[in-house]
Amino acid sequence: MVCDLLISGASALMPDYTVKEDVSIAVTGGNIVEIGPAADLAAKYQPAQTLSGRGKLAMPGLVDAHHHTCQQLLRAKVTDEYPMIWTRFLVPFESNLDEEDVYVSAQLSCLEMIKSGTTSFADSGGRHMDQVVRAVLESGMRACITRSTMDIGPAIPDSMKDSPEENIRQTEELYRQFHGAGNDRVHIWFGMRQVMTCSPELVRATAQRARELGTGVHAHLCEHKDEVSFCLQNYRLRPAEYLEEMGMLRDNLLTAHNVVLSESDIALMARRGVKVVHCPRANLSNHGFPKTPRILEQGLSVGLGSDGCCSSSLNLFDEMKVLRNGIIAYWGLPIFDPVVLRVEQIVDMATQGGANALLQGDSLGSLQVGKKADIICIDIDQPHISPTFNLVSTLVEAVTGGDVVDSVIDGKLVMKDRQVLTLDQKKILAQAKEHMQTMAVRAGIA
């Protein structure tokens, strides 16, 4: 039997978070068609391409469920800076990006994600998002992309705001051009930057049009106390309650951060099937500790996001470590519960939880027959990984993005032996350095 790709003789992370040894994975038409003993599949298949899995762990590609590709050229600019970072750095930076800046930034972002094990992501929006789509298609990655959507806010320049009608029109245009592009690797969503920068008219219209088109909405929610205070003062409702009244709180809504949720917020979001995403490094250094154990207890699906690289990196393995240690320290140790958040739950967030957030949980997020072949291979034959009593625990505590050696997306090999096959790393790095310097001068943040 012919198949497109055979990953042979690997250890494999199964959906129940056990690890099977000496397994092969057959891929055809972008999908996993069989997972089984290496000897059996070697005898059964005649692959067009073979990838050795010896000494490697094959696992689902990681999903960055909240990302800002346009901030790649802002790396380390906001570290050790006092608030308000949004008005002092992010607004001047973002409002001055041109099309080529965004394209180079998105290329660099895709390059970093592929090299650290991420195969798909959700971008919460910026300017010139057609250029992000362009980079994604070239890279071979999978993405849910929207444009930055705002219409109010005294700190926001007019160049970053549009009327509700214009916001909807521009997103619809992006949808018509690119939704389903790249063999359905690109999905176009609607955006709601946050409740403080979107009027009730824009929120209602966004929720309605997204439902009509059957696509998602990407929003920041309950990231910090100021947002809650704003909603209480202006609408006499907490943010989740306000979005419920606007018709936005539905199962096609991805909410990023979710740090200052009340018990009633969590219960309401669980009833509505909202997709929750945490950004551990961004949140623990700026806004606080989310109620992750309680959120999971209520049955909400939780994914992980990098929140872009302006203050850290896009490495989701690092996000897993920070989330585990932070949540145990804050919620577990005071009540002597060292397993308040288990390693299997954390890996699930970075894989299946992220796939759910992208509204593609039925086709992504785990190694299963019939699902998309978005697979990464980790070199586990290394002294900081092997031997181990529990490879899943070691995956969270010790594995880094640099241990990812191969990446398959949509059944296509995009990285082999740490070499990205779809992007020119040397060229991208050189262009990124040049654009970072010129953009900083243009934005007045050099």
C-alpha cells in the first residue's frame, strides 16, 4: 500500500498521554491513516517519503492559541519597563508598521514557531494582515488570523481605529480573499481587541457577522483589573456578563488571558462553551495568577498562548513550565496540593486545548487516525531527557523548543534535522534586523 509519508520507529505520545514504543505513523493526503507497530507498517506501506523516528518522540504539534505576529520586531523592548507599556510602546509601534515590516515580522515569527515545535497558531490581529497570510502560506503553517479591531479609546490613534461598519467590511474582505487558503490551512476570524477599545455597536456587529459566516472571534478578556473596572463603571456588568448581553459569549469565541475571572464568570463561560487561553509568562509577570484549576474543574477547554515575543519568546515548552510552577506555587502549595495541575493537563493545553481554541479540535491536537498530520518529533536521546521514569513529566519539565528536530504540517515535512525547509532563515534574520532598526526610528521608540 502506498502512503505519502511514513514516520518510522518512534516513541509516540498517544491521546491518553501514555507513550507507545517502536511505533510508525502513516500519512496520506495530509491525514494520519494508521498508527501501529513499526514492523507491521514497514511491511504494509510503500512510502513516497520516510522520516526516521529512532530516538525520537512523535507528538502532536503545539498550538499557540494567542499570538501577535506583528510584534516580532519589538522583541525585548518592553522588558523591565513600567506601565503603561500599551500606550508608550505598543501603540506607537503598531501604528507605524508598514506592509513589508509586517511580512518580515510574520516570516520571522513562523520561523521561530516551527523551530520550537508550534505547527498552528491564532493571531489576534494587527495591521496589514494579508501580509501575515502571505508568510503563513509560504511557511506551510496553519493559522487562524484576524485583523486588529477597535473603534474607541482615547489612547488609540485614529489610524488604528475604524467605524463598526468599516471594521466589519475589512474583515469580510480578508475572509473572502483568504479563508480556506493553503488547503484550508488559513482560517479568517473576526476580532475584538478588548472591551475598552470596542464600542457596544462594534461588539454586537462582530458577534452577529461571525455567526453568520460560521467563523470564530478572537478577543482579549479579563487580562487585568482595569478592564473589569471599565466594564463595571460603563455597563454595570463584568466583562463576561457584558459580552453575554452583546451576544458575543458563544462557543466560537476564543478569549485570551482570563486572569481576573470571578466564579460567576467561569460558570457563565462554561455554559456557553467559550474557549479559554492562558499566556503564562505574560500574565504572571504583569497581571497575576489565573484560576486554572477551577476553570478546568468547570469543564472549560484551556489552551496556551505565547502572547507574542515582545517580552519573551514563542516557545510553548517554556509556557508549560512557567504555568505548572506558577499555578502549583500559588494555588497548590498553600493547601498542600502539589498535583493541583497535572503534567498531562498541561500537555493537553498546548495540544488539544489549543486545537479546540482554534475550533479544530476534531481534526487537530492528538495523534489519531483521521486527524490532520501536524506532528513534531523530539530528540529524546539526550542526557537531560533520557532515561526517565515518566516521559510526559520530562516533556513538561525538561524538554525545550530546541529539542524539536522535525516538523510535519498538513502531511508535509517543513523541518528536518532542525533545518526549516520552507523559509530562508539567513535571509529572514538579515531583513528582520534591518526592519527593526528602521521601524523603531519611524515609531519614535529607538
